[in-house]
Amino acid sequence: MFRASAFRLTCVLVALAASGTARAEIEYDAVLTTDLLHNKSGGLREGSRVMSNLDLSAAWQGPSNWDGFAYVLADAGGGFSERYSGDAQVVSNIDAPKGVRLFEAWVRRTAESDRWSVTGGLINLNGIFDVQEAGALFLNASHGIGPDYSQTGPSIFPFAALGVVGDWQATDTLRLRGGLFDGVAGDPSHQSRFIGIKLSEADGAHWVVEAEQNFSRGYVKVGAWGYTAETERLDGSGPSHANRGQYVQVKYDFYRPDPESDRGLSAWLRWGQANEDVQAIETYIGGGLVWTAPLAGRDSDAVGIAIAKADLGTPYAAAQGVALKPETALELSYRYAIRDGLSVQPDIQYVQNPSGDPDTKGALVLGVRLRVGLQAFD
């Protein structure tokens, strides 16, 4: 699930159709995010790492309510959590295996009334489902998509899968979504392939549904997901057909002086659960507070504090032979906008019981995220 934007190069090309009345618009973007992280103490070992993520995208808006999107990722320097902090939730949401990949490539048809749409192709599931809007400020991956869900390997950053998604505006405030995806995202045997698509009957399918109820100061989302293929139980007792789970999240705006602006104080809370017989993380709860434009005249700045707590299931602990404890990550972050398209974001995280191991000291991670943007023209 990738939500950062930094180096932005935008150009808009307008092509007139043969009739001279229909218009197609293509917008190109290049986005670079760089994280410098240092594990100061605890975790697996002290050390630093620089990670970067470059995404190139093209969004097409065509006639007759058709649009499309293509998105290429280039990742470098991943492995910080695996090598240094040792946490299961991943302290940086751009931590990924090295490679250049086609991440998204889809087309969408929207009804004239805008009440429904259907999208098909390579789709980032987390761009539609389980989106934690207030949590987008933070580096920790759990505030992009819950680890109870992401651990199962759905179609999210950095590996996508073929799928189809339907979206229906049932009422003025209720929105329903449903998606069906290939059961395995990418090609696990060739993670650096540009096009990581490998279809197999044994992979089965992955389904997800979500209902979003909006109200004047926020929303409530309720979702459920599952896989049709068998998954081996962690205790070695054989396959299971119950690889599924559910989640709930709530966002509330405590203070919003201008409904058309992001300024204000928002809070969110998310809970999720997976089947502990087949997944390591059984339950998760997380959330936090985000204050956008905390200082007068600095509308693009944001400061926030967040917590993410993952409980590892009994079967997984038994398989590891250790009495595991919950992994809890605390994060404090401030995004300082130097100018349009250029920001620096100091970040502090403390991870208690990395990967649930009570014998591993809590990891103190100091970091900074750099976002550089250049907009050519609109």
C-alpha cells in the first residue's frame, strides 16, 4: 500500500477525437520518496539504511466515462525492518525488494450518473479497500493497510494481481465495494520481474468487500476478505479453507474550519482480525491523531502521533517455540513543507517486542523522509 508523493513531474496532453467534440486527457507523473532510517538501539542490531521509491504513472481520462491508469514502481534499498529493527509490521511503507515493476494497469467504466463503476486489470487493492486516510501521514506500514490483512499477500505494494472491482453509491452517504483478484499477487519466484503475473489454478481467488458509511464529520468502514485456495495450518495439521478475516475503521474530524480544506484535527481507529490457524498476526488495533496546518500560514504541514498493536496468534507462537508478546509501535511524525513539491519529514518510532519476541529489546528508530517535487506545467 504506496501513499507518498515527492518528486512530481506533471504534464497534461489533450487529444481531440475525430468528431472534434470528445476530449481525451493524459496526465503523467513521476514521484520519488527517500527514507533515511537509523536503528539507534534495540531490535536486531544498530545501523542505518537509505531506501528510495520512484513511481511513474500515466492517468488517462477518455470520452464516454472511460478512464485508465498505468503505474510503474522502481524500488531500491529495502530490508530495514528485516535487517535492523526486526519488527513484523514494517517501520517504512516503502520498504520493498529491489526491482522495477509494473504495479498497476487498469481501465474503468463509470456510469453516467456516477452511481457505479467497474474497474479491471492490475489493481492496487489498497488504493480502494482498507484506506486509512488520516494514517497516510505516517511511515509505518500498518497505517496504510492493517497487518492482519497485508500479511496474507493481497494485491498491494509492491506486488499487484489481476482483478476486477465494482463500486456502487447505494445512497447519498453509503458506498459499497467488492473485488475479486488472483489469489497470489505477483510472481513469488521472480520478484524483480517487470510484469509479475503468474496464473495458476492452484492459486485460487481472493475476494474482498467493504461498506463505507459517511457522515458530516467522518466515516465508518466495515470490510471482509477471504481466499478460496487451501492454506496450510501453522500447527502442521493440514490445509485449511478458512483463510479469511474482517476489519472495521472509523475516522472522525474533531476540528475542520473549512470543509473544502484539509486543515484541522482528525482521529482514526482501526481493528482487524485474521484466522490464527493460518496467519501469524491474529488481531490488530491501531490509530492516532493528525493535525494538519498546526501553525498559521503553514497549510501543508502536518503533525501526528499513532500507535499500532499486533497480537500474534497462539499457533504461530507454538510453532516458533516462544511465548510471544504483542508487538506495539509508537510513532511521532512532522511533515514540514519547504515549498510546493518539497518537504522534509522527521520521524521517530519505538517498537516494543519486535516480532513479538520478549527477548528482543525495543527498537528505537530515528528517520527522515524527503519528498522533492517539480511540476512542469498544468
